[in-house]
Amino acid sequence: MIITAMDWWTPEGGTLLEWHPTAAAAELAGSALPDCGPVPFLQANHVRGCHTSALAGADHHAYLGSGTDIDGDLDRAALTRALCAFVKRHDGLRTFFGTNGTEVTRYVVAPAAVDFEVSVAGAFDQDSEFREYLHRRLASEASTTDWPGFAFGAISRPGGFTIYYGCDHALTDGASMAMALTEIAELYDSDVRAHAPSEFATAETAGFIDYARVEDQVAQSFSPDSPELREWVEIFDTNAMTMPGFPLDLGLGPGESAPVRPVELDLLDATGLDDFDRVCKASGTKLISGIFAAVAITEYELAFRTDYFGISVLNTRMTADFALSQGWFCAFAPVAFNVSGSPTFTDLLPSAQAGHTRAKRLAAVPTPTVLGALLAAGASPQDVAKSPNLLSYIDFRWFPGDGTPAYDRGVLFTGEGRTSNASMWFNRDHSRLYLGSQTPDTTVARLSVKRYHEHLWTVINSVVRDGDYAVPEPCPEESTLARHHD
């Protein structure tokens, strides 16, 4: 399983198939009653944002996608049954929303109402044809304003087929997407071969609506005097009460964005990964701490950021009950630590580890509670509501499908709209550590991002080669090129 750019996925040509609700299922979904349970902040905020974009006539890009290849001729009826079983199992995928731009209402389709049918949508043999088709279909169908909030399809050819799945981000996250097609493929395989499906594809799992209730209860357990909230405020107070941005100039003015330009960079092969991991463990830390340390050193040397401040994406699948659930199980938390007092990479590792450990604890505070505390402390709505420059880490070796053909051949991608950041997604599998980034497509951003990534590569690979990295004083000429977000 890899994360890559949407247009870099080029499946083999064939007959295009689409799955849509039957007329009876669509009618039942249209009569679904409002659900009175709490809607998580991230979902509600996402739905309102998509509503605003749609009113402005913007294309819909707020979705995630995945695809994989399956051996053997396609049995359309079996794949239809697998899709139905998958959707019935996960209440989050039976959800859609209505909004007037302020209030957000959730509707849930009953499991018994779920039914799909397959139709032929054409054929293709050129990559460009499929790219245009996939962009068009996901932009129009992978939206939670109607049910389903996802699009599912296949490319059929003799001896094998491709399946793909695009889902509105309100209903999914990276981990969910990494499991979705593997689960459908296992349900399909068990149907075709008439054997029992794996525990992964049938295990009891809590629904996302249950998660929303738990999150709401957790939010009510925090008060303005909670130590976690005080730490959030302290971190932001020392960082100008604003979300962190990319440290170098991206060629954008305040509030500006640009079309996304995807970037992917291999950082370490399997041998280098083992060596880098060994250095981190020798200091009593983890590989993720090494990534944060290398990023912090890069920003210190290029932008003279003596105190690292970033926002990390963290998993919030709080118990084993949600381990295999489909939904948006994510939180964001600050990672902050001092860099200037550490002369080497290994000296910095404990601080990076402490910063990340604290972030995992602070991630327990629901987002609306945090925003309220920051606003009460004097932050401006504009500064705390803007999208931060994010850092994410996923180890794809630990997903339940690892080692199966559907999982190992899988790709994940996101919709590509506009951005004002250059967030980084670090990903590890059995063969490499690599990063992906969605960057603004400006000339200045191209140069700044290239310079930043090359320096980061140098830091990490110097650690592998030498066992450490000496942190020199930043070059004054270079630091003046940085764009500070103070």
C-alpha cells in the first residue's frame, strides 16, 4: 500500500463499471429521518466548508480515494454482494448530511435499505481518458450531500480487474481508506471461493456514530482549568497565537492559495530505514521522534526557527472497538520543543520524543474545546481557523491487510484542489520511508519546497551514514529567505 498522487495512478485499461444504489434503495435513503446524535466538529466543519465552496461554484476536491488490482475474471454479482456487506457493516458509510451553511443535520440509511446494482459506463485504453473520468466521477459523487457519500467502480478485463473507491473526507480518513478496499476484496474472495471471510472482514466493530457520542462525552469532561487546555494555550501563546505555516516563502500573499502541485520523495530504503531506526532506538526514542528531529533541524538551519512548532495528525481510534471502523478518526495536536540547545541530532531526539508524546496526550481534547480556549485567551478567529501546515506519519506495515495482494498492490490518493501550505505525509512500508506533499504550484514554492526537502534528505541520510548529525548555526543569508509566520 502506498500513498501517491491521484494522476500518478495508471491502472490498465478495460471496461468501466459503476455501482449505484438501486431505485428502491435510493427511495428509502431519500426518506431517511434526521439523527439527533452529536455530529463531530471536523465532520460538521467539513460539511459547512463544502457547502460554501459549492455555492461559490468551486469543484469538489475534499475526498480521499484508493484503488487496487485483483486477479481473476470479475464476478459482478459477487462484487455487488461484497459492496453491500461492506456498507451495511459501517454506519458512517450509510450517513449523509444536510446543511443551510450553519446547522448540520445527519441522516442515516438503515442497513436493510442498502442495495447496489452495477452498470457499464464505457471503456478506456488511454491513461488520460481514465484520469478525466475518475476526476469527474469523484468530484460529482464522493460528496456527503446525498447518499452514498462515495463512488465505487471497477475496470474489468480478461484475467483480472481493478477496483477503486472515492469517499468524501467527512466519512473517512487515511487509515479507513487503507482498509476499505482490502475489506471489500476479502468479502468478494470469500463469496467467490465459498469460504468463510476473515475476521478482519467480519469482526464486531463499533460504528462512527458511537464514536461521535463518545467524543461528545469526552469534550464535556474538559473545563477551562484542565491542564491539557492550559498546555494548548501556552504552546500557542509562545508562537504568536496562530497556526504554524511552512517556514519558507511559498510565493503567496496573506490569505492566498494556489492549485496543488503534488511532490513525492524517497528518503530511505529498507537498509537505511533499519539504520535510522537503530539510531533512534539507541537514544530511547522512536522513528517518529527521529522524523520530528530531522524536520526541526531543517527548519532551524533554513529558517532559524530555534523552537520547533508544528501540528501533527494523530489517530483517535480510542479503543479496540473502533480499530476496524470506517470514519474520520483523527485529531490535530501541537508538537513543540526547543532546538537551539541541542548540538546534534541524537541530542535533540529526547526533546522531539517528549514533544510528540505530549501531542498524543493533548490530542484527547476535542477540537471545538481547543478553539474555544484559544479564542478566550485572545487568539483571533482568523489565525486559529486557518489550515495549519501538517505533519503526518503512517506505518503501513501494521494494517490488517498487510501481505495480501489487494493491500500490497493498493494506492491511496486525495483530491487536489488549492493549498497555501506544503504539509508532509511521511509513510513507511517494508521497503522504504518516503514523504508526499501537496504544495502550491508557484515558481517560488517549487524552489522553496525543493530546497527544504533536499536539506531534510541530507539530515536524515547523514544520520544513517555517520550515526549522527551536527547542527551548525544557520546561515544568516539563508535565514533571510525564510518566511516567518510570527
